[in-house]
Amino acid sequence: MKVLIPTPLLSYTKEREVEATGATLIELLADLDRQYPGLRFRVIDEQNMMRPHMRFFVNNEQVFAITHSLRPTDSVILVQALSGG
């Protein structure tokens, strides 16, 4: 499935849109990490929780669980929120 990568993580993928597989978001992230080592840790913490600054969208709808089921035709967007003053 297509995965859109946020600009701050392009140093891992070198591409804005990549292909990955998985029946859930956690499996998708494992596949992304296999292809682009280190990427998963920037998105998920040591307790398998989404990092507070990350957002996940599947078919343009925000999802909150990394166990969210995926279909091969889904489109996934990773969004990294920016903060500052």
C-alpha cells in the first residue's frame, strides 16, 4: 500500500511516497522499519505507543490505534506535528 512520509522523516526514505505492507499499522511500521531502519522508532516509542507528535491517517481519516486493520488498497499518511513558539 502507499504510505506518505512527512518531511522530517525523508532522511530515512529519501522519497515522499513509499510502498509497504501489513495487516495492521504496527505491521506496516515493522515493514517500513525493515526497509528504512530507524524510522519506526521515530514514530512509535518503546511501549509500542504512538509518539505524541505523530498522527496516522488511513484513507484520509485519523486513526488512534496502532492495531488498526489495513487493507492492501488503503492509503496511509504519517503526519508529524510541529510545535514551537
